[in-house]
Amino acid sequence: MNVIPPNIITPKTITLVMEDGRPFQVPSTSALYNDLLEAIEDGDLEAIENVVNRSKEVADVLGQYDNVSVYRGHVEVDGISVSSYLVSRILNSANSGKSVDRLAKFLGNVMENPSRRAVQDLYRFVEESNLPITEDGCFLAFKAINPDYTDCRTGTIDNSVGAVVSMPRNNVDEDITRTCSYGLHACGPAYLGSAYGMNDQSKVVLVKINPRDVVAFPNDYHLQKLRCCRYEVYKEITGENVSTFFLNHDFIHDE
């Protein structure tokens, strides 16, 4: 007779105690949650074991990353259990056999960010803004600058390709209700038309931002604008329609 492991189901997690005494837990953000819920409700021990085995497969995939792992159903970074939109994306991709390399590295980087909101929601912002993730787990965003490659606001900061621009993190306004405030700004393509100082003579560059350096992404502008404390000027966009730039490129690889 098949005996279903002792379990408790909550809106946030499903916890099982396996036959060997091991606890196994699946958060609701995991792609495995609904599968495990259905298996328990159907009393299907084989399906439950399949879910556990699939979690082990995901663990093997993420085991190649130094600080990202799966332990008893949880995704952990440096031993800390993480549940977020990004984690759900990683689990879904891994379970579908897709590469999670960039996402796992992005997760490792964003976990260095002291902001809980960034840890929980930054990847959603990046996805909504359609901003590509680089091979080292950073992402690319747009920035409008003056014709002489200086910033539009002060006209003093060099934004030529290769320049690294930074400021103390505690000088960047973290209040998401203030849309225009202190900090280094970048945006998604949909915001460029209304960007500060943007005109027919303006230049547009792509900047590379590490997730750990994002301080705020205001809750207006349809998730298209952010403030950070550091970025690298990655590439100048010339002679192109900025709003369709990423649609015309398969991917932008690190140079």
C-alpha cells in the first residue's frame, strides 16, 4: 500500500516529511508547487516522488554556481532561502530544460543588494522593461546624454563608451514615490521620449548595471525608470530607432 508522506499545505509552501525522515519543502513561487499539490490531492505517491526527483535535477543544474543552490526544495543563496519572482523563473526554466546561467548569476548579484524590494522585484522590472541580461548576470538599460557625451542634468559627467560612473549609494534617493531625484538614472526604451533633456541632438547609450547597484525603480512610468549608484557605459546607439533596438538584435554579448 502506497503511503503518502506526512505533509502540510499552506498558501506559501508545501512541506513533506519523506520516508527517510528528510523534510522537503516547495514554496508557492516554484513551478513544482501545483504539481506537488495535485499529486498529494490525488494520493499519487509516484507523482510525489517525481516532483522530489525533479527538484534534485534542478539542484544539480544550480550546483555549478558557487553561491546558488537548491536544498530540500528551496533555492538558497549563500545558505539563505530565497523566494521571489526571479526564483520562480529560474525553477521554471530549469524544469523546462532551459539554460538558467544568466538568471542564476543575476540572482547571485541581486542578493548582494541591501534593498529587500530589489531582491524581490528587480528582475520583474528588468523583464517588464525588456532589458537584456549579460553573461555575468548584469543587465543593460538606456540613457540619454548630451552630444558631447556628458550627462543631460549637469553637463559634467563623462558618459563616453567605457566610462564607469559611480556615486556613494547613500546619496541615491531610495524613495520610489519620488520619480525625479538624486541618483544615476537609466531607463527602458519606452521612457526615452520623455527623458530629461532629450532632443534631436541627444545621443543614446546603453549602460551596464549590476543588480546589486540598483537603489530605486519608481512605481510610475510603467516600470521603465531606475536610479542606481554605479553603471558602465557599454555601447552607443547610432542611427537606429531606439524603441525597436532590442527587437533588431538577437542578443548583445559582452565584448
